[in-house]
Amino acid sequence: MTFSNTTIQYHVTLNTKTQVFMVYDAQNHEKVAYGVTIEKAVKELQKSI
């Protein structure tokens, strides 16, 4: 599923074993960020762009 905010589009997955969200850029799947919440993962992704 693709989500977007005002600056980026991203995909979200949840690792059910570790309970960590993985967010990756919809345009470049090599850019990935992790967080215990979707919001934290998105913030980390925005930092890397």
C-alpha cells in the first residue's frame, strides 16, 4: 500500500516478529527507514532523503 504526505510517497510494512515498521520510498526502494511507530519511521525516511 502506498501512502503519502506533503513531501514523499512511501510504502509501509510491519515485521511481526520484532514489531518494527519498515517504511521505504515509493520512488527508490533502496531508501528504507525503521521505527516502532509509522510516524517515527517516516521521520527517519525523511531525514535520509
